[in-house]
Amino acid sequence: MQSVIVWVAALAIAFGGARYFRHESDLKPAIVTPQMNVHRELSGDLAARFYRVTHGAVDARTLPHPKLIALTFDDGPYPIFTPLLLDELRAMRVPATFFLIGRDALEWPGITRAVEADGNEIADHTFSHPDLDKETPAQVRMEIIRGRNALWSLVHDPSVRDLMRPPHGRYTPQTLRVAQQLGYRVVLWTDDSGDWRTMTPAQIQANLLGRASAPDLVLLHSGKLATIQALPEVVARFRKAGYTFVTAGELLRQVQPAAINHPRHFSV
């Protein structure tokens, strides 16, 4: 058995896929589609890792990696920061994807509708923002459905019924299977701004510009003033580097999931 593991590890390095041998908790796909085999893509067992080494890395290298970037904003809407964020995005002519909390959307229906009216995309971030890795499958299902229904009562963006993001990016294989059964694509990220912590605009800019990828799915939060202040420089630098800003849904229409899950990383 030990010789088999050594052989597979050597094959992984040969294919440039040593990263597939990390612990299961370190494996974070940016996109999980309803058709994806969750066990094969996330499990740490030998058979699953062997499959990823011999298929995933090779397939990703043969795919186009266009310079598309999707800014995604979690949480809210918020009564002050979200309108300020919408003003900034409108001024820069940048569409974005908002993963809204159903409970908060019901509390601020006018702001929720303004997000859609500005041409942004709205997607499901559950109803009450729990840690889904601590919830039963039935609870996960209810959170997603209640979030969807709350948002759908206010707006009619098809992405409400198609795209979801687990709060804090926390999930288990069971979480993903529930979302798949409901027909959702689970959207995580390739580029974490780190703005969920207390950060300055310059720190947020450094994170995003230094960890860019092609294509790029960026994690941001709509309740942060520093994030809004950081955006003009971030947008300007990405545009200068040849990127086009799109919503997460548009990114998924133009790019295959394998290219998003295995993007090309570099600094902008």
C-alpha cells in the first residue's frame, strides 16, 4: 500500500497536481455545480485524490482562462453602506453579484429592489446566515428555501433560484448535496479580499491585486466602508490589466467550472 501511495504522489507531482494531496478541509472549489460529484472533488481518500490528479489538473490546463472578474458582495442589505456601495458601482459602471440574506432583504425591501434596479445580480445567502456546517440537511434545506422565497418575493432575478453561497464559506459535503438537490450552483471564490476582518482600504487593495486570478471570483462584503473606499483603485488596476467586469452568473456562462476551480494566479 505504501508503494502505491508513493507512486501516486510521484504522479501528482509529474502532473503539477501536488496540491490535490492536501487535507480535505483545505480543498475549496470556487464552483460546485449540481452535476459535480462532491465526493470525488472533495474527499481526501486515495481514489478521489488519484482522480483529481489524473483529470482535474490536466483538464484545467487545456481550458481558456479569460480575464473576467466578478465582484461578489456577501450579507445585507444594509441601510447605509449598501446604497453607498451601489452609488460607487454605478459611477464605475461595474455590475456585481449580491448574496443577500433573506431576513435582511425583507427588513430593507427598498434597498433590495434598488440592487436589482441598478443591473446587479442577486443570489441566495440563506435566510438567517447560520453556519451551515453545523446544521442538519433538513435545516440547510430550509435555510436555502426560505432565503430564496424571501428574495423572490421582492425581486425576480433568476439567480435567486440558481446561485447560492454558504455563510462564511462554511459547508460539509452534505451541505453541498442539499444545494445540488435544490438545483443550485454553490459559488465560493478564487480571490478573498479579507474585508470580513477590520482592514484599511490599502490592505484590501493589496490583497485583491496581489492574489488575482484569471478568471477571478472576488469575495467582498457590502457592510464595509473600507471596501467601498478600496474599489476605485481595484477597478482601475484590473481594467488596466485587461479585465472585464461581469456578474458571477455571466462568468459561469462564459467559463467552464474547471477553469474557475483551477484559475491562473498572478499579481495585477
